[in-house]
Amino acid sequence: MSPWEIFVAIVGLALITAFTRAFFLYPDRDLPLPGWLRRGLRYAPLAALAAVIVPEVVMTDGRLIATLQDARLPASLAASVYYFSRRDILGTIVTGMAVFLPLRIGLGW
């Protein structure tokens, strides 16, 4: 690619990014959204988080894990149990890491 093509690509991507990030700032009034869409958008952050976390927990090198001797599985289970019993995010992270690190570092899972 020539330097000119790279420059045009960078400027184009910057403009597209700026437009999409500021899209909801342009109108003077709120955009009318149907009720079903408003309800559905409430679950978008959870769906995005699940789309990032679940493949990381159940896959390695693009394939499903072949053994249950993987530190991510018991750590995820312990963190989930803690969260659903206490509803505390920081404790969930600490619990998951408290199970994950000894299994990964200590046992080499």
C-alpha cells in the first residue's frame, strides 16, 4: 500500500469512528425508540460481556477445551456461585482469582 492509501484509510476510519460515537449527540431532542427496542437495549451490556467472557472460558486456541482439568472452569464456577449468593462484584473477582491462581500456578492446570 502506498502512504497515500494508508493516510486515506486512517482519516476515513477516524471520521467513521467520530460519527458513530457522537451519533446520539447530534439530534436536538431524544430519538423515539419503540418499547421493545428500549427493553432489548437494557440487555446489550450483559450480552456483550457474555460474548467476550464465555469463549475465553470454554475455548483455547480456537477449539473447545478437551479436558475438565482447566483452572478456568472451577474458577468460573466458584465466582458464579459467590456472585449469585452475595451479589458483590469485587468479591466475585477475588473469589474467581483465589481459585484460579492456585490451580494455574500451583498445579499447572
